[in-house]
Amino acid sequence: MPEIKLFDIVALVADFPDEGLARGQVGSVVEILAPGVFEVEFSDSDGRTYCQLALKDSQLLALHYEPVSLP
């Protein structure tokens, strides 16, 4: 699976009820905090941020809009 990078669009693979986030919600990687740890921003359709959370790569699924080369 391709590595997650800054500004990638990602989806949650699990619920985070304490944060009001559900599996499948889409966010943007806005900062790389450590290897495999990312600050992800979740925004509404008007661009207003409603949650920002540090997440591990195992909690995320990178979304792709173009073909991806797999190993």
C-alpha cells in the first residue's frame, strides 16, 4: 500500500465516538507528526474545520483519484 503523505486525502477505518467521527469520514493530512503519525483535519462541505486529530497510519485509508502503482 502506498505511503501516506502530506496533503493526502484519507478516510477513517474505525469510529472515534469521543471525537464525533465515524468510520469512512474523509479528512486531509495537514501535518506529519512522526513516522506513521499524522495530523488530519476534517472539514464540512463549506470548508469549515470541525475536528483535527492526530492519527496513526493504521487508522487511515489513503484515497486515490488516479491509478496507483502497487508493489
